[in-house]
Amino acid sequence: MNLCSNGHEEVCYETRVCPACEKLKDADNDISKLNDKVETLESEVADLTTDLKYADNDISKLNDKVET
């Protein structure tokens, strides 16, 4: 029976690696991937917002031409 040396003293295990440490490592990896996804989506939103502003400006110019 092993006790974790990373402060998980309440976790006893018989394998080579503390199961709590493995779960935390997996969770950290998942969080990192999700943070990367959030950054990508925020960048896409910023790009689409810029595109929308340009499109709105183009529409306004076309409407002005049609009215004149």
C-alpha cells in the first residue's frame, strides 16, 4: 500500500502512480485544451465582428448609391 507524496496522504493505492495525481493531471490537460479552444473562439468572434462592421459599412454605401 502506498501513500501519495504530493499531499494526497488520504489516498492509498497499490499501483505505481497515485490515482488522484493522474486524475488531476488529466483534468489539467482538459482545462488547458478548453482554454485554447476559448482563445480560438474569442479570436473568431473578433474576426467575425470586424467582418460584420465592414459588411455593414458596405451595405450603407450601397444604400446611399441606390437612393441617389
